[in-house]
Amino acid sequence: MARADIAPGPDGAATVYWVGSDAAPSERLTAPFRSKGYELLWAPKPEAAGAKGKALPDFLIVDLEKSGGRALDIFSALRKNPASRDCPILFLWTGTEPPKDLMAVLREKRTDALPKAEAGDLALPRMRHFLGAIRHFQLTRPLVKAAGALTSHDGKIVLDAKNGTCWLQAAAGPRDVALSPAERQILGAMMRRPNQTISLRDLLAHGWKTRIRQEKSQAIAQHIVRLRRKFGEFADRIETITRAGYRFRD
């Protein structure tokens, strides 16, 4: 269920739901989010997050100790709820070892867990990752839902061919990538046919609407080089198939 009014950019406000029986989580756990300007709302039960008449969630925090249920049951309820179905979820747990059923939940995309003893420490890289995930979701939820948006299978590369917006979910955090018109056309042609070899002739047809010529073939190669440079850690997703063309590995 998409929100159309999410403010773009890393400084836009986000709505975070705290799922659990404790309506007033400890200041140590909530301070990192409040300090960033995120609105924290309480949901006593998973189905209450984004209920009718309430703000839709951008991010969910589930306190397993205070939620009164098993991780799998809570996760299932959140994913069945249209308002929270696509939201990133952070499970907080107490102790040295996470609950066994939580391990099965963590295989799901946009889901992770953090010991409560560490959750209030903003210096931890993992907490910075989750704060970054909120910003990432603000930027990408409208883009992913937009008609014409091309998304990789793992959701880490999105290209909106209509307005030319491209972003990557890199290890260091989400980032936008500025592409030239030709680069957007070439990448779009490959992403529409993932894991398939696209010939130079086909790429030229997308890029210049002209018959294949030597100088144009060289131009394609140059654009591929630039794309890989801009993609950084994702450069290997654009593969060269010798004497055949190129392929977007999904």
C-alpha cells in the first residue's frame, strides 16, 4: 500500500511504528529515532500498525519481549496487513541468542533483528544501517510502485525509465545514480530482459534507432564502462558476453 506523500530525500520525516505491549519504550531505544526527526507511533498488536484512520508505517520495530507472541506469528500478521506488507521490519530481542523461530523470519527481505542491549547505540554500524533503511524506503517506495519502474530481483537496483531516476541499495547505504539518456536506455533494455544476452544491434535500436555501425558499437562499449563505474559494487551485474553483447545479471 503505497504512500504518495512521503517526503523525498534523506531528511524527510518517516513514520515508525513500535509494535509491542509497552506504549512507552525506553528512551534509550527511542532516542536514535526521535533525534532524527522520525515520528514514533505505538501499535499494541501487529494488525494495529497502519490501521484505518492511522498513519501508514514506513518502518516497523517489533519488541519480541513486549509483543506477547512468537516471531513467526507476528511476522505473518504484519505481512497479511496491506498497510505493513511491504515495510522493513526490525525485530528486537533480549538475550545472547535470538529465538529459534526468529531465524526463519530473518530469511525474508526487508527483515532483520538486533539485540535490545545494542539497539540504542547509534554508533553501531547495524543501527546506522536501519536508520538508512528508513530513508531508503522513503525514496524508493513511490518509485517501485510507479508504472514503468524496473526493479532487480533482489530489489537493490531500480530504474524508473520514465523519469530516468536510478538508485542502488549499496552496502554503505542507498544512493542515487545520475545516468545520461543513452545510459538509461541501455540499462533499461538490459533490465527488461534480465539474464538474457542483448546484442549490440538491439542496444543500438534502443539507444539511437539506427542500423549498427562500428563507431556506434564503440560508443555502446564506452557507455557500459561508464555504467559499471557508476554502479560501483554492482558493476559485475552488467556482464560482457564475448562477441554477443551484454547481459544484466539478476
